[in-house]
Amino acid sequence: MEMGIPDTGSAYAAEGTTAHSLVELKLRQATNQILDSEYETRMAKIKASDFYNQSMEDYTDAHVGLVMEDYNAIPDADIMLEERVDYSEWAPGGYGTSDTIIATTGRLEIWDLKYGKGVKVRANHNVQLMLYALGAIAEYNLAYEFETVKMTISQPRLGNVDSFEISYKDLMDWAETVVKPAADDALNGAGEWNFDDPSTWHFYKAAGFCRHLAETNLRIRQYEFKEANSLKPDEIADILSQTDRIRKWLDAVEFYATKQVLDGKMALPGYKVVAGRSNRKITDESAAEDVLRKAGYLKRDIVQTKLESITKLEKLTGKDKFAELLGSLIIKPEGKPTLVPDSDSRPAMGSIAEAQNDFK
């Protein structure tokens, strides 16, 4: 279903990538794996990111502190950072990147940073971490002969540090009795997929046009909405319990449809894509303040902790004077592409009417 669909990133993913890069860099410096010159060069690039800020510094420091405390407490331990782990021995083609691996004779530890602040993630039998542990075992077990495996999830923005420990034998039993059969089913197109559970299709790139998923979510049509009071309390409760899943699915369908129409790959009967609402922005607040001060406006009238809003400044100066003074410093970004019914008065994006509007 996903064949040919490109991966699309998100601001959250980009923020997480920056945080992981910062953690890796700090750990490499703390464990003497990097020269000062390289550290400074890489740090400068991270600081140039739109997502870097003091909060990220503080949260990553907290995570690094925990990892280093653990590493220093284990005698003769080795630490590996951002290592590719291949568990294809149990799941053909399976691999990932482990944030931190700490290994010593008889003991393996996996640390995983979750920089998001949405939902607490538990380490207990966490499938991702257990698979990463299998990959680390495949790579390093000959050297360390592991007996115990400990996995820790750190979510500094939620204050969540959760660990899970399992014996090498029990992890290998899980790999043989659970991972291998599940991987075989997946590769052969067998096995059940529970569409009722949104977590099973959280990263499903085909969610916007998958018929099976649509049929699952449209089961709500079983209720006949003739009169609001004709629904029984248990029926209302059942409908409400499906809210999050259906909303997530509708978002996926809308995202897919919008992109298809915008790319010219689909004509959707009764719909078009228009530029969403957007607000005007001052491109250079310092320059705008200078212009207004030179025009005789008092600083207290135009600046509080920062330059007053466009609406307040326009009210202060008057519309025409505002345009005269600050017109060259105002932009109105194009709104986010939005799917709307044809009855919407806004012109379709890419249409002649939209182009004509640009010249008004």
C-alpha cells in the first residue's frame, strides 16, 4: 500500500533529530570520542537550527547526565553512540539506530531518548528497544557474552525515566517465538491488522486512501441519526469513544486529498484547494521601530516588551499612514493549502483567478 509514497517529515521529527544530534555530541565529548575542534564545528551547526534553544540545552543535559551516571557506574564498560543495529537474523531487513549502547562482560544496556512531550512511553517489553537489543546482541555478543539486558527510556520533557530488565535467555526466546513468526507473517502478507487501534496505523502512509481503514471508521454509520434523543446513552458513549480514531483518520484523508489535488493528480468532485488564512508579519521589527520613531511616534506607544502588533500600530497611525511608513516591511505569507467546498469564495490555488488577485 505504501509503495511509491515518499516519506514526509514533521516539525516534531525535525526537533527530535536536533535533540538527538545534540545528545550524541555531548556524550562524545564526555567520553572523549571527539576532538574539541570537531565538537565546536558540529555544535555551531546545531545552534543554527530553528529548533535549538536553551530548553533543549537543559533537557539534553539532563539526559546526558543520566547516561553518564549509568556508564560510570559499570566497571570496564564500553559505550557506543548512534549505532546502526541489524536484527535481520530474526526479522529479515530489520534494522534501526540505537541512541546509546553500554556494554560490559555479561551485561548490555540500551538507552533511548524520546524528546517528544506527548505521551509517556514505557520500557516494559517495549518492542522497539527489545529489537534494538537483539541488533546489539547480534553485533557484540561474541565479545561480551551477555547474560542480562537492561533497556531505559528517557523523556526529559516529561520527567519520565523508565527501565526494564530481561535475561538474555528470555530475550532470545522472545526473538524465536514472537519476532520470527510475526516477521514471517508480515513478509508473506499474513496476520491480522487491528485497524480499531490507532497506534497500529500511526505512521501508515496510506491511511488517507486505504479502503479497509475507511470501512473500519465508517462503521459508525450503523447509527441512524433521525433524532438526537433517539440515541441511547450507551450508543452515545460508543460514538464518543471513537472520536480520536475517526478524527485522526479524517485528518489523514484530508491531507492525502489536499496533496493529490494540489499536485494535479486528482480532481475531487465538489472540492478545490485554496490558500488558508494567514496573518500579516513585520519582516524587521527594529527597522519598523526606527521608521515610526523618525516619523514622530513615541517609543512607549509602539513598543512594550516588543513592537506592538500590526493591528495596534495601524490603529495608532491610521491605515494610509501605516501603509506609507511600513508597507515595505509588511508581508502576508501564503496560507497553508486548505481543502474547501467549491462554494467557498476564495480562488483555487494555481487558478487564473488566484493569479489575478496577486496583481490587485
